[in-house]
Amino acid sequence: MSGEVGADPTGTIIGPSIGEQTDQALTNIGYILGAAGLRLDNVVATTVYLVNVSDFAEMNAHYATFFKNAPPSRATIQVAALPKKGALVEISAIAVDAD
């Protein structure tokens, strides 16, 4: 799926911290997967785009709470900016239906 930022359904960025935005981006991914009959356990790869790579440790701590058993492969890239104003992180994911 395409990248999700830490915005609520109205498009408002959730909180000023990388942790809050990471949680919301992954929650959004979970909702999208759920609509397709999948869950986060079906994610096999993600790409994380960070405006500031120094936010990696905090983002990673929050990310880990969503992928406790078998974390998917991940690439993390620092970008100059993200299209959504105020976004600090964007996460894209690839999921497979193992059934």
C-alpha cells in the first residue's frame, strides 16, 4: 500500500512527536489491511520515510510495538520533506495473504 502519514481520518496530523505520528501511521495501515481482510502480521516489508533521521530511535521504539512477533523487512530513508504539512514520518507497506 502507498505511504501513510500520522494523520487522522480528517487529514489532521496527530501530535507533534515522531512517536505519536508513527503510531497513527501504523494504525492507519492496520485499518487498511483490516478492510482487505488482513492484519499487520501479513506485512512482509515496509519503507519508512523520516524527515529527520535522528528520530529513528523513537520511531523504532513505537514501530516495534506494532510488530512484536516477526517484524517485516524494513528500509528507512531520510527525506527533505513529506507532502503532508507537519508530517515527520510516512510508512508504506507490502502485505501478503498467506491463506
